[in-house]
Amino acid sequence: MKLATRTTRYLGWSLLRGLVWLVKLPIIVAIKAVHFWAARPLLKDALVCRTCRSLISLLGSWQCGVCGYSFYGFYFARCEVCGAVPPYLECDRCGASTMNPLIFG
Ligand SMILES: [Zn+2]
Ligand SMILES: [Zn+2]
């Protein structure tokens, strides 16, 4: 009788763990989807400002905030000299900053 209750309890735990996984899995998938969605603007050459919703071009001439190296190209690209990646981009319309979607995750 004791063994039977232990087995039932074990089965109950396994069932509970399975249920927790069933609940967790869609959440994990959703988080991954959100991260993918957040990184998606990087595939384009413009980013939408979080504050005023205007398009900020990511292609142009930029200066590295760490070493001051000037380059022409993609804003969130790694600096060729010091390897720094800009953590945010300032909107030239409203002045507010928008996070780098790659670091955001
Ligand atoms: Zn803006
Ligand atoms: Zn640099």
C-alpha cells in the first residue's frame, strides 16, 4: 500500500512537471519570437524611433563614441578600430534615444 501511494505521488509529480512544461514552452517560444522580432529592424537600413515613431536611417557617416573613429556605413556595425557597438541611437528629429535591438535582448 505504501509503495502504491509513493508511485501515485511520483506519477502526480511527473504529471505536474509535464504541465509546468506545457505552460512554460509557449512562453519560451514567445520570448524567442519577440527577440527575433526585436532584432528584425537590424536587417533593414532604418530604425523606428521609440518616442516619435519617425524612421531613423542607419546608413550614413558615423563616429565611434569610444575611440572617435569615423566611418561610413551601418550604424550598429562593430567599430573597426576598437570593436565597440553603439548601445543606442539618437533620433535626429526628437533627440530621444532608441536602444540597439541587438543589445536589448
Ligand atoms: Zn524621435
Ligand atoms: Zn571605436
